[in-house]
Amino acid sequence: MSLIIHSTIIIITSILIYYLGEKFAKSSTILGNYFHLSKSVKGATFDAIAGSMPELMVALFSVIFFAKFEVGIGTIAGSALFNLLIIPGICVLVSKKVFRVSKEVLTRDALFYLISIFILLVLVIYAKTWGFLVALILIGTYFVYLHKIVSDSKKYNEHIQRAQHESKSKLIKELVVFFGTMFAMGLATYFLTDAAIKISEILSISPIIIAFTVIAAATSIPDTVISVYNAKRGRDDDAMSNVFGSNIFDILIGLGLPLVIYVATVGTLTIVFEYKEIIFGLLGATIMLFYFMMQDNKLEKKEGVFLLLLYVFFVVYVVSLAL
């Protein structure tokens, strides 16, 4: 009976996160236009951070309320894989034209994402205890990325004519929607995390596996909604920079910020990550996507289908490890 109740909670919170994600997508687009951000910059900032809020909330709740930091790692790794394979795969299929991204996205967002993956891989393999130094490395790298984004944004604004500002009342309205839906997703994410952890206990499965599959897929819904929304409207740079920017935020801030809280309240964290295959699989998926995208900066329909099938295969493999 408890299993049915917790499964129902996961379904309800996932549906709620989906609808909130739609509001996020529209609000993010309006705010990005208001501040005259380029498509790729908006995708890597407003879209990525907004869509990554559920993953950050999971990581924070896992530390503060459930004392299971590994749930945050599993969620972020699973979400990153979902973003890399499912979102581009769907975007390619719904795009009305050839799905093509600019070199700016590849040389900035994709490059920093690759750096983030290597940092995570090195930390998981070689750093047995995580303290303030690890948190500083993670958060510091993200601020370097933000500095690059701000620099690109200034260059963009120098080459466009200033558009007439939206009315201040409309801006305030969109900010209320933006932060209101963020708060609501936080509440939904708390109950989602609680239910998923309890299911792992009932089934005697490592919480990392539940986090990598169930929680990761549920919390990736806003990113999916945002990217698909943009892909349908031909905003390919928005869609892909959101994918990379979201993963960068997840890895560097989604792990760095909860780690600061944990170290400040409890002490250094001993990392026991049993399923290193997850991180290596994430690296492999990254290389695969890069290989596809380097072919004339575009993704074909058949490559999109392959990415979707690859995700299904990897999830089945990870679940088989737990069984």
C-alpha cells in the first residue's frame, strides 16, 4: 500500500512540474527578450537556471532534510544524461527544419559542459572526501562560465539596436510568474524526493538508482518543455544552449551549493559512489553528442532517434546493476 501511495505522489508531482515548466518557458522567453539577450545567452542563463531548479532543490533537500547527498549526485548525473540524449532527440524530431546550432554554442556552452564533466569525473574517482575546496572548485568554475556569458552578452548588445522596453508592469508580472513557479516547483520537488527515497527503502534499492532514473526524469521535465518549446519555433540555439547550460548549472551549482551547506553544518563529506559506470556513461554520451554535432553543426532525424534509443539502453543497464 505504501508503495502505491508513494508512486502516486511521484506521478502527481511530475505532472505538476510539467505544467509549471510550461509557464517557465514562456516567462523565460519574455524576460530574455526584455533584457535583449541573444538566443544562446538566454538559453544558457534564464532557461538553464530556471529549468535546473528542480535538480538543485533535490540536491538541497537531500542534504538538509534527508542526509543523503548521494541522491543529489544520482539525480544530477541522471538529469544530465536525460538532457543530453532525450531533449536533443525530441528537439530534432519536432523541429520543422534542419536542427542546426551556432559555433558560439559549441565553443562556449559545450566546451564548459565538457570541462564540468571532467571535473565531476575526477572528483568522484580521486577525491574520497569533499570539503570546502571541492565546493570552491565547482562554484568557481561556474562563475568563470558566467563571466564568459556576460562578456558575450555585452558584445551582442553592442551590435543590436535597442528595442523599446516592455512596460514595467508587464516586467513585474513576469518576474512574479518566474519566481512563483520556481517556488511551487520547489514544493513539488520536496515531496517527489521524499517519495522516491521511501520507494528505494521499500524495494531495498540504492537511492542512487532511484535518483538516476525516477527523480532525474521528473526533474528534467522543465528543461524538456523549454527546449522543445524553442525547437518548435526554430530557436535551435536556445534549445541546445539550455541543454548545456542546464547541465553545467546542475553539476557545478547543484552539487557545489549543497556541499557548502553540508560541510558548514556537518563537516567534510565522505563520498562512496558505487556506480561509477553512471559517470563514465555520461562522458560517453557527451562524446557521442559532440561527434554528431560537429558534422556541420547540425543533428539529423536519424541521429535524434539514436540518442533516444541510447538513453533507454543505458537506463535499462543501470537498473540491471541494481537488480
